[in-house]
Amino acid sequence: MVVLLVFILGVANFALHKAVLESGHPFLSGLGRLAPMSPGRFTLAVEFAVLFVALLVTAYGWTAIAWAYLIYTLANGLAGWLILTGKV
């Protein structure tokens, strides 16, 4: 059940991430210097790595990671909301 929750949170993170990438926010133009490939691909790869590790560790019984991933999702949600509404 906890693995399913982490998976659903991961889907929400990817949806928010895609919305932010498609927003065209000026902050995203600065990411080009940090990523060797396109910034969108790099950040999505990092997002996938975080989700993969969270799912793997949770599947092995470390349910506290689910709480950490929930906090990570809430932080992403707040940052995404700030970017998408133009408050940043």
C-alpha cells in the first residue's frame, strides 16, 4: 500500500514538473548551464532517479522514506505553485 502511495505521489511530481517545464518561466533559462543535455531531460532524469530510489527503498520495508517523499512532494508542489502563478 505504501509503495502505491509513493507511486501516486511520483505521478503527481512528474505532472507538476512537466507543467513547470512548459511554463516558459525565465528561471528555466538558467538551467542550461547546469545540465550537460537539455535541461528538461536532465531534471526529469533526476526526478525519475528520486522516484525510483523512493520506490525501491519503500518496497524493501523502509516506510519512513514514504514520509520523506511526501514532504518532497509537498515542497515540489509549493515551488511549482509559486512558479506557475508568477509569484517568483
